[in-house]
Amino acid sequence: MIDYKDQFYISSVTVYEFLTHFMKAPETIRKYLDFVEEKNLRIINKYYLPFYEDEFQKMKSSNDADLQEYILTDVLPKKVEIESKFLGLYVYELCLIFLSNHYDEPDYHHDAARIFAITMTLKKNFSSIQRTICEQLKNGYLIGDPKGAAKEIFYQQLCSIIVQTDKFLKSSDEDLSKGNINFANTVNKKITDEDRKKVYEFFSQEVKKHKKDNDCVRNYLRSESQKRGLSQVQIEFMDWIIQQIGENKGLAFAKNNIDDMLIANVLNDPENILITWDDKFISFLKTYNLPSYNAITPIYDVKKSS
């Protein structure tokens, strides 16, 4: 069992999630802030989206209109920016996996130049793609459906890139010489049912090939993730989620994957134990962090039986 004399912290990512979820309900936010203060709960700020004491007090002393304005103009943009970065990374890595699976095909040498061109173009357009994702995700928050928006952006973006990639790999040498491929602003392109079918086939067949014994591809993906600032635990979590996506034909992706990935960073400190009620996250902890899983299990069992 957990020693409740230990110091408990709330992840600052969780605080941001609460504030943006209830940004149109200032009275609920005030109750939350009062509870945190009354119970003397500490917020862990070492990682993403820090939430400091001065921000806490500013929100406590604000009237309803100023509180909502602060969340809309300060809290929400920060959260959307970091979530868009990680949503883009999921798309980016899945596209690299799609390309890597062409390495084993008989005509790989014929397609090598195309694969290289696509990889370089994807890297070049990554910032533009991420800005578009950021705009659409923010709109999702403003209409009250960030989860639906994140899922739609993920599939629409992935469909656009993979469909374009597939066409380019099958194009003529003349098309190749023109370098006729551009992923910028692909989110706004119309996706057909045939396109979606192609991507679901990719999920069900090609992502399953991305196993842990594929060292060459895995090492490259890990290197790319490290260059973009991911920690070891986040790399493990992303790899685990990608495997889940493959096994469920793409249906496993959810916005929670991004928030969980941000929160998981606390496990880079081996002394930390992470408590969550999210079933998917608990499954990951069972594989990756047994101390956290063992701490959760007795509480979770009581919670389920009550």
C-alpha cells in the first residue's frame, strides 16, 4: 500500500486540463482552486506547462470575467501549443513507419530516391503542419470539443500525408524529377472514403510490422524523437501507443494520449510514483513502471468495487 505520509503532487498538466475544460465555468474553477489551497496540495512544475504560485493567486483574486479572459488568452494558448507539438509528432512518426515499411519491398532501390525526397519534405513541412494543427485544435477547444477535434485532425492529417506519399511512390520518373510533393496545409484537403480505407489498411497491416526487433527503424525513430525533445519515458510511451494503434486499426488514438505523454515525464525521476485511473495508462505502467502500477492496484480495486 502507499505510505500516505509521502508528499503528493498534482501534475501541472492536470491543472491546465482542468482549467481549459471548465474555462466557461468560473465558479467551478474557483471551487477547484479553493480545494487545492485548503488541502495544501502541491503542483509539480518541473516538466511541461508549469503553473506557479503567482498565477494561482492571480486567478484567485480575479473576477469571473478576468478569470475567463486569463484562461482564454494565457492558459489555453500554452496548452494548445504543446498538445499540437505532440499530436504532430504522432503523425510524423507514423508516416516514417509507413515509409520504413517500403524498405523491404523488391523495388526498394528504385524507390529509394522517392523515399528520401518524402522524408526530407516531411521534415521541411513539419512546422507548417504543426501550425495548422494548432489552429484547428484551438478551434476545437473554443467550440467545446477538443477531444473530437484532436482525433479528426490526427486522422485527416495522417490520411492526407499517407495518400500523397503512396501516390508519389508510384509516380513516374518525370514526377520524381519535379519533386512534386508538398505536405503543407494538408489538414484542409478533402479526404475520401477510399483514402480512409487505405490508411486503415496501413494501421492494420503495416504498423503491426513495427516490432521491437526492428532495430534499424526503431533507433531512427528514437533519434528523431530525442531531437524533438522527448524524454526516454515519453519515447517508450509513444512507441507503446503506436503499437496499440496498429492492433486496433487506428481506433486507439485519443487526445488523452497526448496529455498522458506529458504527465508520464514525471517518471524520469526514479523516485516518483504516478497515480492514475486511466485504464490505458495503467496498462502502460504495468509494463514500464511496476512501482507505480503496484501502488495503483489496491486503490483501483477498491474504486472499482465501490
